[in-house]
Amino acid sequence: MFQSWYATCPRGAEEVLAGELQGIGAKGIRPGRGGVRFTGEREVALRGCLALRTALRVLEPIGEFPAESSDQLYASARELPWEELIAPGQTIAVSASGRAPGLSHTRFVEQRTKDAIVDRLREVRGDRPDVELRSPDVLVVVHLGEGRGSVSLDLAGELLSNRGYRVRTVEAPLREALAAAVVLLSGWDGTTPFHDPLCGSGTVAIEAALIGLRRAPNLRRNLSCERWPRTKADRPLIARLREELSALEARSELPPILASDRDPEAVAATSANARAAGVPLRVFESDARAIAALSPPGHVVANVPYGERLSAGSRKQLKSFYHSLGDALGALRGHRLALLSASDDFESAFGLRPRSRTTLWNGPLRCALYRYGR
């Protein structure tokens, strides 16, 4: 049966996610701000949980209503058939986003929605669910905007960008879904060499390897909906989808995927994370300004630092770093570059004219992905 679904993503990556959804058979695709609405059989949504690279959540909408006050939110949420959605003994959590007049604090919205659920179940069934914030059986997602509220259930239960391979980290790592969007927007298709010379904890290079291998990023994770009694048919369906997606994985050898950084802690983190992800990277310590050409020419993709990871954080020194990085990368003939930066100084200091730029959001930070080369 066709129904409506909603997938969220990092802001700016909506069109990339829309392309991924089209690739898995979704219909009625409508990109919006921070997500994409689509329609399809339940199988399409479950496949999305396992295979989408740029999605943060895949949501099953269960209600939409006016929500311009606390009382209106509570009353509307209480009208939803929670006794059909939450089984006795299951734990819950509520995650809220957005705002409405009088409802500007997400914690308060979460509390009022939780109260509505608990009160409904106590009235209808005579019991109440326990709240489990870390790994609930049912994660209820509430979004407020333009005076309305929407309530959905998260099929996965945890952010899809939490792949599970990040066992070591460095300061300000990129979320996996954003790193995947950067790689896909770079145009890399797994056929040419790839190098991230500012690898940090290795997320960009690892996501590139997963793309090159055609490995579904969440193939082995357990989804919350597998624990829902009302959707017990999901379990055999997800098992079949895992087999199908596993069969699509590339068996041939990847071109070289390099990850380097001048910080030995970053190199150690990338090595550990690549092992945890089970992907082949060549990881080594090197200054990005000493980068060597790839043979044959390929893609250089990186999240460029904007102050925190430089030994001296002054604006003048940062601009000097960008300039020397531009000299080094500009000398790479026949390569394609894709560089993500949150600095207003980057484009002019880097010194090369980009062929395109895309605005992406790294959490609250507005960034630009600059693309250079053929």
C-alpha cells in the first residue's frame, strides 16, 4: 500500500537525498527545507533506512494538526491512536524540532507531547510507557512550523548518520550524512583515485569508500521498527532487503582512496575508524600543502579547517594557509576539487575560481562546497 513518508537530511543536501530516493524507487518526491517528502510502499521506506547515505531519519507520519499553543499541541497529540502504535511494555522518547508562537523551546514541546501520549495510554489501556532516552523502542518525532505540528515515528530509532564506525574522533568531526553529501556532490563515482588531504577523523574518505564499494551504509544496523509488534512483517522484509543490498556490493578492487593529515592524532583516528568500517584506505601523515598528484588524476575532497585545528588561529594566518593550499591544489593538473568551508575568507584567499558552489549546513554553521576543475 502506497503511503507518505518523510526523510530528513542536513540542510542543503535535499536535492542529493531526492536523487537517492529516486534511485530506490520512491515516488512523489518533494524536497523541502531539511528533508524530502515521498510516497511509496513500506518496502521503499525500509530500503531507505538501510541504503540512503544522506538521510538522517526516515519517518512514518501519523498526524498533522494546528499547534499554536501548548494546550492545542497537547490536545491534538492526545487524539492520536497511541494504543495502536505503542505496545504494552515498550519504551518511548520524543524528539522535537522547529517552533511555533508560544512553543519555542524543544524540551517543553517534547515534555507536552510525552504527557499527551502517557495520558492517552493511561486512559485507554490503563498503563503507561517508560521513557528511555538512549535507545527507545519507539521514537516519536515532532516538528513545528507555520502554526502547525506534525508527529511521526522514526523507523530506525537512531540517526541514520550514526553508522557505528567512528570509534575515535577529533575536534568538530563532520556528520556522516553530510560527508556523504559532499562526496556525492563532488561527482566522484568510484572509478578514479580519491584523496582527502585534511582527513580529520576520516569521515569523508570512509564515506567515499562506502560509495565506491556500493555498500549500503546501514546494512547491518538494527531498526527500531523491527521491535514493533504491529509491524512484525518488517522483520522478514528487512532480512530480504539486507540480502539484496549485500548482493549489490562491488567485488572488484577500488581505486586508491587516500586520507592524510598533518596531525598524528587525526591519522590515528582515521586508521581506527577505517578498520571499524571495514574499508580500504591508505592513511598517512602529511601536510596538505605538500600534496602529490594522483595517478591517474582523480578527486581531491576535503573539509577545510576554519581556525580550530590550526596552530595559530588568527585570521591573517588562516588566510595565508588558504592561499598556500590554493597554490598546492591548483598545481594538480586534470584533477577535480571539492572543498567544504565555513569561512567567509576562504574563496578569495584560496585564489582559484570555482566552477560551482553549493550551500550546505554543518549543524548551525553555514558552509559552502566549492568545486574546481574539469
